[in-house]
Amino acid sequence: MKITMAAPMFRHLTRMTSAWLLGALSLGCVALPDEDELAEESVAEASAALSGWGFWAWGTTTDEDGIDISSASPQTCVLAGVAGNLNRGGQWYNDLQSMAWVGAKYPLTGTFLYAHGGAYTDQNNQRVWDNNPVNAQATCFPSNVRYNASWTSDDGSVSPPVKITDLDPNNRRQCFLSGLWGISGAWSSSSRFARVVKKTSTDATHPTTGWYVEANLPSDPYDGSHARVFATCVDFAQGTVFTSGSVSAAASATNTVTITSGTGVKGCALTGITGALNQNDWNDGAVMAAPSTASGNWSLSVKNNKTATWACAE
């Protein structure tokens, strides 16, 4: 299904996928962009969350507005997938980082899912987009007990891990990635990573036990722009069962794995990603597929020499 819009000056392609909503489903049609149309097209994917847990996705090259995913309340939303090119952009002057992020829109309230490429400001003070595609997915959990933190790259050295919150003595807490802001050169290497970790013992970079967000992304050595990684921890209801794991793909290959089993209602999201995110490819990264029924199972596709870690709550 293709929709052509008068403004802004690029076309939207809309993809609707199944939503899993504690028993309510929304199905639609699928359209994918041609590779040679990336400079002028964006791809969008969303499913309306009426109640319970929801799954959303949004991918563009230049859209700064994002989509409102706050229709289910109370809820906490985190990243379920990220793909494309986060290796462009900056923050100097009026430049703009590439972004896959679940966040707020001020002064409005609510939760928005953002996915767009980078931009710079030219000598005429005009914004010039790099037209790099970024695809982001979000899972929304029915909980409003959350803890947030962010990690920022340092100049000339690797920034230490940032503590998000303490451990939960009842083991009802799980943390996820909730945003990646990329700049030029940040995601150019297969060794780059961003992740959340649970530390039950201390070490040199984790001085207390708890949940941390950490990465090894560099700042831009020329203009000092910083990459950022956002994380969110969610407290779930008593009796929630957590599973976790990782999926890897070889270079120039895609690996798709079913990451859940059984008939219970489940929700999954990313806890980490390792690899170069520097290709103009909507699916080059880690992309989840939500089930077509409320009690169905989730899968995760990882492409082109990347590893993604995940966690699911049931």
C-alpha cells in the first residue's frame, strides 16, 4: 500500500503489521521501498495498541516528528529492533544525529517512536539531510514502573558504564535498550556495541551491583559530536518469567531465530547490539517479528555480521 503525500518533499510508504495486544489483533498490508528510492522515500510500520502490550515500528530518512505510541496506558516502551545506517550526522551547531529512539516530545506528553537519518547545516544555515535510512521498532509493556539512564561517548576515551538502577530483590526487573543516537563514525566498525548488563558482583567498571548501560562508541574527533545510548528498566508483575539470549549472523547473511515458545502471552525487546550499523538497508541490523496471535511466538532476524541480545517477559 503506497501513499503519496504533498508535504514534506518525500514519499511515505506505509507498512502495517500484526499487533499483539493481549487478545486484540490489527492486521494490514505490506510495502517495501526500492533500494534506489531511499533518498526520497521513508518506510513506516505501525500497529495501534488499544490495551495491554503493543508492538510498533517506524523507519524514515528525514522525519523528525516520529509516531505517537502512547495510546496504551499505563505502559513503558523500549526498543525491539534497529536497522539501517546510524553512522551519519552530528550535534555541532544545528546538525542532527541519526536516531532510533523511544522518547517524549516536548512540550507534549506521551511516548513517541523516532527513526531518522542524520543532517548537517550548510553555509547558508540550511539543514541538509544525509538521507540515510533508520528503522526502529518498539515494544510497549503494561507497566509504568520504570528507571531510565543514558550513556554518552567521551572525547578521546571510552566512557565508563552508567548505572541505571539497583537490582530488584524480587527479581521482577528487566532492562532494555530504549534509544541509539548515532553520529559520523560511531557505528563504522564490527566491534561497536551498545547494551544493558545486569551485574550481580562488582568489578573495576561496575563499582556496585545493579543494572548498567554501556557502549564503546567514539565521539567525532573533528567537531566533538557525541553518540548516545538510552536504556530503560521495567518492573513487571509478580510471577513474570524472563528468558534471554543472543542471535548472530555471518557477513552478508541473515539469521532468523524464533526466540520464544509456548502459548502464554509474551513480549520481547532488545538488550544489546554489536556490529556496524552503516548500511543504507532498512533490514541491516536486528529486526523482530511480533506474533500474529496474542499467544504466538516472537522471532528475531539479524543481518550482516551483527549480534543482537534480547529478553522476553511472559
